[in-house]
Amino acid sequence: MQHENLTQRIIGCAMQVHRTLGAGFLESVYQQALAHELRKAGLKIECEKKLQVIYDGVVVGDFSADMLVQDVVMIENKAVQNLLSAHEAQLVNYLTATGIEVGLLLNFGAPSLQVKRKYRTYRPKQG
């Protein structure tokens, strides 16, 4: 899988944050804690990274990605009881609009950290 080692390192940092803080805080608290853990791990991290949305070769808008790690993995943080398919679609839309290939959807609001790895291009599930 593309960027497998990097995404595993990010997930490990997210697990450390969730183990330490547990559920119940605002998304912004988890994002700052995760940014701290990722920097401690020696990773380049940008929070609220402004990215352009490209449609048919034209910039049609922009948005802020929660986090961009090493310029190649987008992170969408949530602090909700359960992830919804709409959260997954949001991340895939961000990946599609920016051309970034790999993203992680992290939910700190559940009793256990929830993680979804998403890709810009479709990849069949491996058995």
C-alpha cells in the first residue's frame, strides 16, 4: 500500500493521543495533541492547510485540510460517537479535489480510536 509505513506511524501517534486523553474533548484538542505527537515523531505536519479545489483544470474554491503530513497524507479528524459514510465521502472528495492520494479519517470521540484509510483512486479490498 502506498505510504503504508507513514500511515502506520500516524495511526500509532493517534492511538497514543486517544489512550492519554480518552473520548470527550473537542476535535481541536485532539488535533493539537496529534500535531504534537507527530512532531515528536519527527514528521512534517501542517494544520489547517489551505488547499485549492480544482475542477476541470480550474480552481473553483479552497478549503482547509485538518492536517497534512509529509505533504502526502491528508488527515481528517473527528470527535463524534461514530463515523458516518458522509465523513468518509468528505475525505475522499478532499483527496479527489487536491490530487493527494492517501488520507486517514481519525475519530477520537468513540471509546476506541476509529481509523479509516481512504484513497483518491479506487482500490478493491484485499482479501
